[in-house]
Amino acid sequence: MGRLVDEPLGVAERLDEFLGNSIYSYDDICAILRLLFNAEEWDVIRQAAIKDWEHRNPQVGSGAERWPEQRPSWNAQAEEDWRKMIELRNMGIQV
């Protein structure tokens, strides 16, 4: 995958390719990121994603609500929750 610190754009592109078009649950996306990145890198990704989301969406609320620290009770069968899962995936690769 490469080192996040050395090549962040390349890592993001490879992560996007790796994830493909699939929709992942909160548990799945967090497990994938924890397997691919060490704890420090994972925290950097999460914090940067939250900050970037808040910058892009200043009227919508906290980015931490979009990438919560604790497992949310999202239901993949509910359209709103399904969108949150897509948004979480995108947050992880856009930073």
C-alpha cells in the first residue's frame, strides 16, 4: 500500500482501488483501515477526514458524527444509514 506519510495521494488512490465500488459497514471500513495502517496513521486519516468534511460541509454538523469513534447503529437497509456508510468510505479516501 505504501507509507501514508511518504506518499499520501498514492496511498489514497490505491485504497480507493482496493475498496472498489462496494459499500462497507462501519465495522468493515474500520477493520480494513486498521489492517492497512498503524494506529497513528489510522488516527491521522480519521482526524483529517473529519476536518476536511467539516470544511466542505460547514452547515451540516460535526464531522465526528459522520465518522464516530464508537460503532453507530446504522442499518444497511435504511437509505439514510446506507448513505452514511458511503460517506464514511469516501471520507477515508478523500483526505
